[in-house]
Amino acid sequence: MVIYADILIAVNLIVDYFLILLTGRIVRLKPPLWRNVLAAGAAAICTLVIFLPRLPAAAEAAIDAAISVAVCLIAFGAKSIRRVLLTSAVFLAVSFTYAGAMLALWYIFEPGGMIVNNSVVYFNVSPLFLIGFSVLAFFIFSVASSLLARRHGRAQKCFVTVTFGGVSADFAAVIDSGNSLSDPFSGAAVIIADRKKCFAAFGELNAGLYPDRYRAIPCGTVSGNVLLDGFRCESAKIAAENRTASLTSPILALSKTPLCDCEAIVNPRDLE
């Protein structure tokens, strides 16, 4: 069976993009588009190892690990060793799961051709089928994770109206126990909000402009412990599906990275 390098790279570019996107959803990181595309390109180019002579199993495992680390460094950065190890492990797991699903489909439909070499699998199926299957797998995971979150009462959608400096702004938010923060000094509620959204709503926010309102909020993330820039607001109102709450002098904490599928994250405790 003939393998065409250009088709191999083009198809894997799209497939790997969705695998990286899925990895980001699992670890709750949302890198910019250019990082995802660049990482997918690097992963696609690495599939050319299929043309190399057969390598020992240990060498294959080392290459797989090195590729995963390199791809995740490009996509998610290197803010900490913990983040690199976590994202690399998740990317490897997602990739193996995808390959296993494709292998199962190959056995079921028997398209008549498969090459496995140096941990790279080449199926004799239409590139459109591979791309379509990747999109379908991503969609199924997204729906399943949403249903699971709803079942366990996590990541429920809500709207938050924050008033800061006399200006009110609405945030599309989620109620998620991933935000368990509070002001360590006053005990005030903390709303984690997307930095760009905050700047668009309230203008530049920094400690120099608002020294009396500024709070440094300790936060534990997949990348380790960080300090979020927080600012005391006048008030906030949370409107969920069947619950509402009013917060007095909450802290608006600016996220270090863009939030995924929302503009703010609310602590479930603040709706009790």
C-alpha cells in the first residue's frame, strides 16, 4: 500500500488539531488559535516517522513521549513542570483512545489496508472519513462532558452582573466548584472573570490605578499556585436557572488565561 506524505501530513494536521483542542477542554486550558494550529502542524510533521525503519519498542515509547511533550509545550506553554506533565499525559491518552477507536472501526468495516510503524497508524480509508470521525469524536465528548457536568451539578450556566466604579457589566458565567476562592483577609466572595472581558467592560485594571481596591488572590491551578489580580467591586448579582444571589463587595479576579466557553466562574457556595 502506498503512503503519500502530503496527504498524511494534511489529514493529521486536522486530526491533531481536534485532539489538542480536546486535551485543552479536559485540562481546562484555552490556548490561542495560533498555538493550537502550530502544535497540530508539529504533531502532523512528526507522523513522518512512519517512513523510518522499524524502531525498538523502548525507542518508540521515548519518541511518543518526546512528541507529546513538544506538542503540549507549543500549545499550552511551559509555565510549570506540572502543567507540561499533565497536558502531555492527557494528550497521549486522548491520542491512544482515538487510535483505538479507529482500530475498532477498521476491524468492523475492514476497509482493506492498514500500516502500523513506529507508533504511527495509517488506515486505508478516505481522508474525509478520518476528518469527519475526528469532528464527531470531539462533538460526542463535548456533549457527554456537558451532560455529566449537569448531572453532577457542576458547570451550570448563569449570568453575573458586576458593578465596578459605578459601571455595571453582564458576564456569561458558569457555577463551578473549580472556583473555591475567597478573599483570604475579608472572606469576600471571588468571581474569576476573563481578563479581556473585564478590560472591555471597566477599562484598564491594575494595582496602580486602584490601590484601595486591589487584592492578590492565591489560586491553585494545573500549572501550580499563582496569584490572581483581584479588585473589590461594589456588588454583583448572580442569576441562575432557579436561584439568584446578591453579593456585597465581591472580588473580581482576573484570569491568567482565556476562560473556556464562559466569561466568568462563580463559586457554588455563593448561591447557597
